[in-house]
Amino acid sequence: MAESESGADKTEDPTEKRKKDSREKGEIARSKELNTLAIMLAGSAALLIFGGALAQEMMEMMRENFTLSREVILDQRSMATYLMSSGLMALLAIQPIMITLVLAAIIGPISLGGWLFAAGSLAPKFSRMNPAAGLKRMFSFKAVAELLKALAKFVITLAVAIMVLSADIDDLMRIAHEPLDMAIIHSLQVVGWSTLWMSCGLIVIAAVDVPVQLWESHKKLLMTKQEVRDEHKDQEGKPEVKQRIRQLQREVSQRRMMAAVPEADVIITNPTHYAVALKYDPDKSGAPMLVAKGSDFLALKIREIAVANNVLLLESPALARSIYYSTELDQEIPGGLYLAVAQVLAYVYQIRQHRAGKGKRPDPLKDDLPIPPDLRRDS
């Protein structure tokens, strides 16, 4: 029994409840590499786009706040004012870049696992304080994979950095001889392009890490056959689930019933509150069968479908009520109604013959059809 419930037997796809419970606990696929890549790409793009404006703002701040007289330097209040002004200007200067980075930090996780705030994930887990479990995690396959990933990031970043420095060495040397404002602009451009190229190198790692995280997340949610059976049993025992199942069963039954109306021989009506559809096939049944029935709104739908498909409508309130209450769907009518229904079917046959030009129009069907007292239902 223990072997049958082992992790190796978790071959069943997770149910919707399992996925929902896992999401509520904050256990969803996340990729640190994707988040890092998004932030680096956004940061490099922001530097390249806003770097010029940032350099101008920084130069303006230096000119206004770092060119001070001796009196201002010795005045503590003036120095505090200048420092606050410098800080405010610096914040305003880097605001576009910071907004870009914040958006990237939000969009990165959302793009993989969606937006999620799980309070349960903030609660302390004492299992993480277990030394034995900690040692097990240190030497697990996941830890080895994380180590290999870190080494790959280091190698790729180092290789790209060496390539960028080799390509831009002349520009870097010239920066030292440029005016301050031009040097700041060129420095930001070099940093932006260098970060962009390093980000492109990390695309490979992120492209591998994202599918791995999705696979690991799915693997954690896999269930045994017994777990699936137990969950279904638990769900089916809930009143709201039972109600939903009954509703779905009714909807399926109604759709199947409405699909049978065009094939009926006759629709007997109340005429407004009840409608029953009968079909007689001597090769398949020994008596006419009830293929559809309904009251009020369903009766109206049955009549509408019958009219649209040229199925004969016949008003016989007493017979309609008797069939409605005495016969279930796809069942033969009771023996006590054979004679009354036989008269109806004979009348239907005569109407069809008349419409086909093979006979005269029959007299209207009499209202006093033979219905046994035990099968009669009052209106």
C-alpha cells in the first residue's frame, strides 16, 4: 500500500481544486532569471533613452548646488537647504529610470505566474528551520541545478563584459579627456550598452529556466489516482457541487430533449402550460414514446421548435396533463392511454394525408378522449 502511494505513482494531472489550493498558498511557477532579465533589459533601455536627459539634469544640479560661496559653506542652514535641493533634483532626474525598473520588476513575475498575493506564503514555516531538511536541500538536484545556473550566468556575464570592454576600450579611454558633461553622457551610454549586451547573454539562461520552472511546478502538483478519487469524492459530497451537478444534468437533458422535438410525430399541448412530444416507431418500440415534455417556459420552447420544424401541434389539455405526469422521458406511455393516443396518431396520419393531397381534411379531434380516472390530472 505504501508503495502504491509513493511519489513515483503521481501520474495524474492536477485537478482544478489542486491548482487553486496551490495558488492560494503562493506555490506557482516563478523564474528568478526571467525577472533579472526583465530588470536588466528595462534598465539598459532606460539608460539609453533617458541617459542624455539624466546627464543634463545632473550637470544642472552640480552647477546650482555645488558652486558655493564661503559664507554658504559656513552656514549650516544654507548647506541643509542645498543638500535637500540636490537630493530632490537627483530624485526627479532618475525618476523615469526608477519607474521603468519598477514596472519591469512587476511585469516579469506577472508574465509567468500571473499576479498573486498569497498571505500564506508570508507565514513562517518551521520546517525550513529543520537542520536535516536544510542539509537535504543543500545536496538536492535543485541545489546542483542552481549552482550550475549561477556558474553559467557568471561565465556568460564575464565573457560578454570582456567582449564589451575590448570593443569599447578606445571610447573608455577618450572619456577621461572629455569635458565633464560629455563624459557623463558617454559613460551612461557605455553602461547602458554594456548592460544591454549582458542582458542578451542572459536570454539563453532565462529561455532554459522558464520551461524548467514550469515543469517543476507541474510536477509538484501531480496526483496519485487515489488522491484524484478522494478529491472527487470529497467534492461530490458538498451541497454546492451536488447542486451544480444536478443543474448540468438538467441542462444536458433539456438540450437532448429539445433536439428530439423535430423528430416527433405530434406535440400535444395544454395549450400554454404543458407540452408533450410523442413519437411512434413500431420497429423500435411497442407503444408511442415520450421524447420531450415541459411546462410553462419549456412548453413554449417545445412549441416554437415544433412550429419551426413543421411538427403538428394538437390541443388536448386533459391528455397533455395525463402524459406529462404519468410518463418519464424516453419511456413508453402507460397502457391506460393507448386508446387515447391511438386516436391522436390516427388523426395526425389523416392530417398528413390531407396535406399531401391524398384525402379530405378530417373532422376536428374530439375533446373527450378516453383517459382512465387514475391517469387524469386536474388543471
